[in-house]
Amino acid sequence: MKSLTKVFLLLNILILLIGCAAPKDCIKCELPATIIISPIIKFADDTPVLYNADIKVLKYHFSGLIAFRRMSDSSAIRIVFLTEVGLRMMEFSYENGIAINTYCLDAIKRNSTVRFMDSFIEMLLQQSKIRKTCNNNSLNKSSYFCKLKKGYAEVEYTDNIKDKSIVKEGRKNRIEARYSDNANLPDEINVTMKYQTVIHLKKLNNAFK
Amino acid sequence: MKRICCVLIAFFTFSAIAFNQPAGFTPVKSASDFSSKMKDYASKLTCIKSNFVQEKHLQYLDAALESEGKFWYKTPNKVRWEYTKPYKYILVLNNGKLKMISESSKTELDMKGNAIFEQVNNIMIASVSGNILDNKDYGIQVFENTRFYLILMKPTSQAISTLISQMELYVDKNSYSVTKIKMIESGSDYSEISFSNLIINEEFDEGLFTP
């Protein structure tokens, strides 16, 4: 019995050590000050941006469009969800870290849907603060442990825009963005959320008149 | 006193007509002539192939989204909208079934179980085929200018009016084909679909409606 307890304790310690280890090839270091990581989508001006969205929730599969614009007369970002044929489904306004639903088509009006989209928008547009950092010099990449509104996430990116990617991973959500020609607007975003939801966004160029 | 009343009634009647009248258009002179020619066009129509440009005006963003593609119609109830720019998307209406194909998904719906879809389907088909004037689900007014007839349609059904507050169909005066559709939503958003390179009654592969 005693030997069994010892084995159990040793296993626990081993699991604890593995769990607390730094990611492979990373050297942990403390930051002298808090650093702000940009949101996944950042708006340099008031040019509207369009993404094609592919959403899988459980066995259901939807597609549509998401349009964003930072309004020139305020710091608010407005977001419109619509179908490919142009039917407006939902509208949100995002300001000071909070997304507010301003319109929802009656057929899909449910508190759970609105709350879900609220948290999706916040994931895309929220700034993150870095608490700790660890550098991976061999790949010229940096990994950061970021403090988010709820829990922590890991952010990875390189300064070279062509290879830039941001991965934020919390307990329930994971968001990954890849950038190519624009350091603020990713070409592709992959999001995994609760209820086995997978969202893929793809930037569409020259969509606005 | 009677004179003043008459003048006031005439003024308000004129104002009401003037406010409903779209800019650059006057009420059609011969409604029966227009109606019979429109019905004649609809009865002879078998199929349409066309390009289209869709402009979606999003008031909330103060921006207009532009997409384009190809359109096919075959009587009595087959329609295919194929968006090619800036995204790929296909919408097919075929004998009461709606099929939507995006780059990554395929969805099929039976419109018989969905009153709104069925009504939208009916109005889409009626709009492009020109078979619209007898539609009892809409209040209809017809105007004209030198190039177009303009059919203004206001839905009378509650189900449709939550989605569309008004539709405007622009009919070419020479060919009687519908060249532009404007759908005004219940807010201030609207979509404009302009057709170009219209080919009327030239057969094409029916497989397009069974993707």
C-alpha cells in the first residue's frame, strides 16, 4: 500500500513538472513592463473590411459574410453579419472592449446566439496584455503568455509580416490568425469555441465600392 | 369656406402623389397597355441568361458592398444565381427546393415547409419573369420615364414586410425585360441588382439547376 502511494505521488509530481515546463525550445524570461499585443484585427483607418465566414456548430454548417468598419467619427467598430445574397442577419458595435448587439433578425433572435457572437467579436477585437514572455530564437519567433479578460492565452508571432501569426489559446477558445501583406488585417482566421464550434474567416479584397 | 376646403384637399392629394412618385418618373400613361405588353412578354419567355452586379448598401457601415456573377432562369420555376466576385457562392431554386453552395458547404432546403422562403422564391421568380402585376401579396404602382417602366411594390403580408419594405423593378421599355431590381429592407439598407448582357429564350444546359 505504501509503495502504491509512493508511485501515485511520484506520478503526480511528474505530471506537475511536465505541465509546468516551458514550451519546447523556449527560454522563459520576465518582462520589465507590460506590453500590449494588438487585437487580431486592427483598423488603421476607416476603410471597411470584408471576411467570408464558414461556421460549423455541432452537425450544422453555415456560411456568410462579416463586414467591419471603424467609424471615422468615433473609436467604435461596427460589425455586420450578412448572408452571401445580402440579407442582414446581425449588427454589433464594439467599443472599449465591449460588443453591443444593435440588430438581430427575428428568425435567429436568441440570447444564447447573441452572447456567443459577443464573445466571438471580443476575441477578434480585444487587446491583450503580456505578462511573461519566452523567446524561441531558433525559429525567430516569440511566444507570449497574455493576460486576457478571462484567464490567460498564448500568443505567437514573428515581426516578419509574411510569416506573422497570432495564436491565442484559452481553456475553451482558440484563435489563430495568419497575415501576409497587411500586418493589421489577417488573411485567414481560425477560431475554435465552445459547443464544438469551428469558425474560419477568409479576407475578401476589393469588396467595397 | 368650401373653396378653401377644396384647395386644401387638392393640395394634400397632390402632395401625397408627389411624395410617392420616384424622382425622374411619372405615373404610367396607359396602365392597361403596359399590363398587356408585360403579360405578353411573360407568356413568351422560356429562359434568361445574364450577368449581374449586386450592390448592397449597408447604412450601419455607411458603405456599399459590390458582388457580381451570372444568372440563369428557366420557366416555370428554376433560378440559378452564381456569385463569382469577390466570393464564390451558388444559390439554386428548383421546383420548390433551395440549394446553397459556398466554397466549403452545401445546404438544401425544402421551401414548402418555410412560408418566408416560399414567398421570397415566388417574388424572385415573378420579378425576373415579369409576371408580377397580378401578385396579390403586394400593392403595386407603375411609373415611367423615357427609358424604363418602374414597378413599385409594397408587401401587404406581415411575413414579407419584416424583411422587405419595398421592391422596385426597372423594366426596359423596348424589350420589357427586367433590367434592375432594388430591394429596400425594413431598415434603411437596400440591395440593387443590375442585369447586363441579357440573352432571352436561348436554350442552355438544364444541369445548371441540379448542381
